[in-house]
Amino acid sequence: MAELKGWKDLPIGGVVPGGVAAALNKTGSWRAERPVWNEEKCIQCLQCWFHCPDTSIVIRDQKVTGVDYDHCKGCGVCAAICPKDAIDMVPEREGTCAK
């Protein structure tokens, strides 16, 4: 068994090298509500992406294109921060898993 490192041996900032843990663990099934993004209301300010604790806002070519429902836990931060109400939180049973 590998020996665990002490706190003094951790990299600065506590960053775990590799950073693949989140990608390997699909945690979207935890949520009770899901964010539904409305492209027509969105002004591409990227505040939802910046504030999302799960990096679940999908960005392509510097624009929001949707939500990564495999990893979104439904916290609602994206909906709360959106200045144009372009994200609605809906009960999970009403949402559709569009990727």
C-alpha cells in the first residue's frame, strides 16, 4: 500500500496532479433540479461558466452552448447569477437531458 503524503508534501495550492477525478465521476444523478439554458435570452456574458463550481457550463468558441448534465449537481448558482434570466431551474423529472 502506498504511503499517504503529509500536508507539507502537497503541491502549492493543494492541487492534485492530473486533475481527472471530476471527469471520471459522473455526479449529475445527485441533483433534484436541473438548469435549462435558453439560448435566445443569453447575452454570452459567461457569468454562469465563471461561477459554476462543477465546470458544467459547456463553452465552445468562447460562447455558452449548453450544460454538461453528467457533472451538474443542480446547485442553481448559474441561474442565480445570470443577469438575463437565461437559465431556469426545473425539477429533474421535467428536464430533458440534451447534451
